[in-house]
Amino acid sequence: MSADPRRVEYPPAPGLAHAGELRWRPRVAVVGGGIAGLTAATGLAERGVEVDLYERESYLGGRAGGWDTTLGDGTPVTMSRGFHAFFRQYYNLRSLLRRTDPGLRRLKPVPDYPLLDDRGRVDTFRGLPRRPPWNAMVFALRSPTFRLRDLVRIDPAGALPLAAVSVPETYHQLDDIDAASFLDRLNFPPSARHLAFEVFSRSFFASPAELSAAELVTMFHLYFLGSSEGLIFDVPEDTYPASLWDPLTAYLTDLGVRIHRGVRVDAVEPGERGGFRVRGAPVDGVVLASDVPGLREVVGASPELGTPAWRERIERLRTAPAFYVRRLWLDRPLRVERAPFLGTGSLPPLDNISVLDRFEAQAAEWAARTGGAVVELHAYAVAERSADLPDRLLDRLHEIYPETRQARIVGELDQWRQDCPLFGLGDFARRPGVETPVPGLVLAGDGIRVDLPVALMERAATTGWQAANRLLAGWGLRGHPTWSVPNQGRLGLVRALARRRAAGAG
């Protein structure tokens, strides 16, 4: 399953293999058809539980979903909210995808993800050693933005948490510090901040001044110092529905899951004889796997659900600043050496350029047929929605890839969204977990607390498996294994020093 022999497996609770062995068959409503909800539905249905999956949108996959639309000339296309990187250390997400693609052949590797700064310098992850700490050392030594004189100024004691991550302890130590202040405290070289850290921060759609330092450090552990999977990732070979969710939909349907698309769940009501009622139907369990705004709405409209303290935790969940995606169909190709993905976060307002025809079959077919290119521009952590943002992004594209200056835009689609969770200062202690005060009700999603070093899509999948396992255990049914990168720094001496320093500070 993995190239990292030090990955950690968390075995499930023992139990019966199938609900058919019970005297009755439980029924569960899963609210939300994103990665978390799809994972929970899979975990439950594979054990014979009856599942109704409700998704308010017309498509599945959540923020990694896609929907059918047309360009101005009538060309049918599939639009999405932008590319997602399927890292090799996303063990629980990849476990879900293996249900319909055992060899993960519908994922294709991306050879590199270069990062461009405002002085034209490029960092690359191509050819790095996979094992820590050699990956970080080689990256620093060959980087044009790191200089030895800068690196020797870094406070070694303050940097210990980077190599000694342990969840939740890291959050207890660093969750009240913002990522920008943490880097200041380390004397981290300003020229290298974007390339080494800000790319992680902005992948959460937040600036370093708003992001918890604990979240930043945990991400660095997950993607770099705690894993030997490397920073090279995979992407679906076609659109998200074609590569991922259409096959999983067929798989779930074969298991008996009833999928209700375009159906909103407004509230969860208590059942007359226990359990719950969801859209008038009696169920024995509920998985709330909505995004943060959706979760707040459902709980707010369900006054009999949970305790006041728990309800306050839900209400206090926050969303990150908005992000914007502009996808362009151009009448001419980009130069052949252009990378599928280019990080540009130090060139505001642009954070990323994706060349879809380099990896997505639908875009590649269009480009081959027309001689053009399909390019996507991303702006993360947008403070306010300005009318000139699309033009400013296009200006940056022309500056970075001059061959696009003469290109004519023959098709265009865009997306404004603000529904990603914010991992701000002190949020970890207040964040609700998978388990709730209500028996039979569990939460899942990338905004839900889980005491493991996971993030983004992998956090969604991990909480989905955990939500299913919690309900299954309540009925005496066997759960599903989960995995993570090691939940501690890989260097024993560094861990010991970090513990000693933390004890001294306490």
C-alpha cells in the first residue's frame, strides 16, 4: 500500500462481519456527499448497514467534485473547483479509491510541482530523496532561495517542533501562535518563507497571519519531515466524476446505498421510539458530513440535538477567506516545457497556474482537437471580492507565460467559494470531534477534529472512516482499519530535546 514502512496502522474494533448477522439491520442517514460522507457511506454499507446518502448539490465529491456545464459555444465540459493533489501519504483516501480502482491506475503521477517567487527563482521537488531528514537537507542545499548565512541564523531550539511533531501535543504547544509569528520567532529567512511554508498555509486558503502555527507544523510533518512518501503527488487522469466518483457511485449502489442528489437536509429530529428522523424517514444513526456552513445550519435548525456546550462548538466553527478559480480555454497551446502545476504565491493575487490539458483527458482531447490549451488560475485567501481580480490574474499569466499574451480566450468559467474550514488560533481545542454527546450521531469532514497528523482531503477521509467505525462498534459490527504517517518526529534525539524544552517552558 505504501513505500513508507513506518506508516502507522490503527486496527478497527472487532465485531461481526455483516449486519445480516444481527436480529435487525440498522439504517443510517449520511448528510453530505463529499469525501467524508462517501467514505462513511462506504464503511457502513460494506458491513451491511442500510444507508441513505443525501447531497444538496447535483454532484458528489464535495470540494473535489465536478459538474457538467457548457462553454459559450455550446461545447460540453466538466467544471470543478480547481485541482487537488492526491499525495501518496493520503492512505485513508487512497483506501477509499481502491474500492473501485485497486491499482489506482486512474491516478497519474505528476513529475514535479515547481514554485516560482517574485524574483524569478524556481524551487523544485523533482528528484529529492524521499526519506527525512535527507529530503529537507537536499531541498535546502540546492534551493536558490536558501542561503547558508540565512540558515545559520535560524533558532535551533525554536525549530525543534518542526521535527518533533506529535498530535495532539503539538496543538497544545503551538495552537495559540499564528504561523507568521512562529516563523518570525525562528528567524526563518524571509526569502524562503513562501517556498518552504507559505505554500502549505495557502493550501488551507488562509494567510500565515491567520493560520495556527500548530497546523503549519503538522502539515510540514505530514508532507515532509514525518513521511518518506515525498512531495510528488498524483492527479486523476480525467475529470473527478469520470475518474473517481462515477465508479464509486456504482459501487455504493451495488451495495444498496440510496443516493439522493440535489436533496437538502435541513434538520435532524429525534425519533418517536429512539433514533432520529431525517426528511421524515426513521433512522438509527446519522453522519453529519456537511461543510462548515452546512453543519452549522443543520445543528442550528435542530434545537433538541446535543448539549449547549457542544452546540456552541459547532456555532463557533469558522470558514477561511474566499478563493477564486478562473478556467480559460485558449486558442493556442502553451510552450511544451510548462509544468502541469506552478506555485506562484509570492506573485499576488495569483497562487497557482494549472495546465489541465497536460493531465486531464477531457481537457487534453479538447486541446488536441482545437490546437489550444486549458489553463486554470487560482487565487487563495481573497480578502474581498473585487471586480478586477479576473483581469489581474490574467495579467500575471501573461507575465509568467508570455506566449499567452497573443492567445484568444474562446471559453471561460469561474468559481467564487467560501466554505473551507479555518484552522485559526486556538481553534483546535474548541473544534468538535467525530464523537458527539448524542448516541448514534457522529460528525465527519475536514473541519472536524481528529488527533492524528492528517490534513485536507485525508482528514475528510479519516473522519469518514472513524464516523463509520463509531456507529459500527455501537452495533457490534467490525470496523475498518485506518492509517497515518508516524505520529511523532522520526528522530529520537530531536524528540527528546523537544520534550525537555517543553518541560522547561512549563
